[in-house]
Amino acid sequence: MANIGTPPGAGGRGVMKAPARHVIAIASGKGGVGKSTVAVNVATALAQKGARVGLMDADIYGPNVPTMMGVKHLPPAKDGRIQPGEAHGVKMISIGFLVKPGQALIWRGPMLHSAIRQFVSDVNWGDLDYMIVDLPPGTGDAPLSLAQTLPLSGGVIVTLPQQVSLDDASRGLQMFQQLQVPVLGVVENMSYLELPDGTRMEIFGRGGGQQLAEAAGVPLLATIPMDPAVREGGDNGTPIVVSQPDSPVAQAFVRLADAIVAQLPEDDAASPIDIKLVG
């Protein structure tokens, strides 16, 4: 991956065999809704249950996974292949490991597409049960490239309860539908803040995730409460499901991971895959 971002050559544009039995894309229509937080905690919760999990940070322009997982560097390459970073039982790759800190990537679509393909073909993932993909906000090149590169088991839409977030999340949901990616469901993040007296403050409104899910005919997978410890864990590299596993918000993420798995096709999950990469 020394030539990261080099456009693929002839024969490099087909759909690849996935290094995981299930590839699950976490998306949103806009930034700032906690999509990466959801991806990181879902991946970690699955690993805590004994699954073999990979986490691909496909947010090329704003990679957050290295910080949120507490990994600064990749291990040395072996046999000409990138060795993924690993923390909390999760293997991971991100463009953040491969460029200088703070470097802006001003890439057009073909370079982004090539990077995502190389995240699959050049990384020694091994045999995974689940690969969680943290997509960038919006409906641009990255989700299209991902859908063209890997067979996706499904997509999950993250939204806030407020109307503006719903409008954007709806576009993300329609994006998956147009790409013929099954929508596994909706996650309403930052649903409420529980106050010391036990009452709930609904800072961003109420019921937006349920409204979006009902309109699309998909499940509302989880409502995730607000908790400052989630932000602290993201900054410190320790997801909340690790730092405070018994907290209400950590348990909400664990239930979300269970709900996502429950939506996956049983026949696919029961079938072994050939992880040989083709392209």
C-alpha cells in the first residue's frame, strides 16, 4: 500500500470476495451524529462476544477510528501485506495510519475508490465473522465504491431525533436502497440525556428514529442515550463498552450489536466463505 491512492489497473474493478462472512456498513446522511462512535462500539461489542471482527475506516477525508480505538501505528508489514492494527479484540485499517497526522487528502473519486479496494486486498485480515465499515457522511463516492468493491450484507443508518438529521438520514437510507444494499435498520443516537433525578431531557427532540424507520419499513434497532463518558472514551481510545460495560449507554450498544446480527440472513451466516481475494 505504498502507492495508496493509485488508480487501479486493468482487472482491478470487479467485486472482491469479502474477508468476512458479513460486511456491515454504518452510514449517515450528515456528519456529527455519532456514526463513528456507533461503528467503534458495535465492532468492540461483537468482539467481546467472541466474534472475529474487522473495522474498516472508509471515512477517507475524516478518519477517526485510530483515535477512538487508541491505536497510533500499524504493525510492520509481513510478506508484502499490510498488517491491520488491533485493539479491544478488533482488527482495523484507516487512512489515518498511512498519512501524516492532520494531512488533508484532496482526492477525486478514482483515488478514493482505489484506497477502499486496497483496504480489502492489501490488508491481511484473516478470516473474519464481521467487518464493520465506517462510511463518511453523505451519499458520495465512498459508499458507491464500497458497494462496487464488496458484497454488503447490509447497511445501518444513524440519525439524531431532530428533523434536520432525519432529512439527511433519509437520503442515506435511499442511497442504500438505490445501491441494492439491504437496510438492516435505523439507530437513533443521542436520544436523551438522563438527569440525576431520573428524568430524561430530550435535547434533540423525540421519536425521529422511529419515524424514519416506520417510513422506510425497517426496524428501529436501538435508541442510544447521551453520556459524556462516550465522548471521553472516544477521545481516550477506549470505547464505552470497554471502559464502562455496565453503564446504560454501553448496554444500549451491546443490544444494538445483537439487533444488527439478528437482522442478518441466517443462510449467509451459516455458510463458510472463500476469503481468497479476486478482482
